[in-house]
Amino acid sequence: MIFFIMSKTIYYKSIPRELERLNITQKEAAKMLGMSLSGFTSRIASDKPITHWMIYGLANYLEKKIKDV
């Protein structure tokens, strides 16, 4: 049995838009996720599910952090 907890899928072309919505650069996102910029852009280009989960988690973390301020 498979359960989906994401309300929407984040596709490759929307990852840069999601970062723009969060008002952070790819370089800042890479630093927050503990990876190099080249490693991060490579992961975006590979379009693997783990990358979508990382962006989803980062977005939720940053949105919660903003609400707590």
C-alpha cells in the first residue's frame, strides 16, 4: 500500500520557481541542505524523487520558521 503525503508533485522546472517563491537562491538552498552548488544543481537536473522531497522539506521548514517570527 502506498500513501502520498505530498499535496502536489514538484517537477524539475518548478524547483527554481519554488526557490524564487521562498525568496532564496540555489546557492543559499544548497548551503541549507549541506551540499555544494554544483551538487545541488546536478540533483535538480537528475530529477530524482529525493530532490523533490528535499525541496518540499526545505519549503515547509522555511514557511514554518517565517510563521514563528
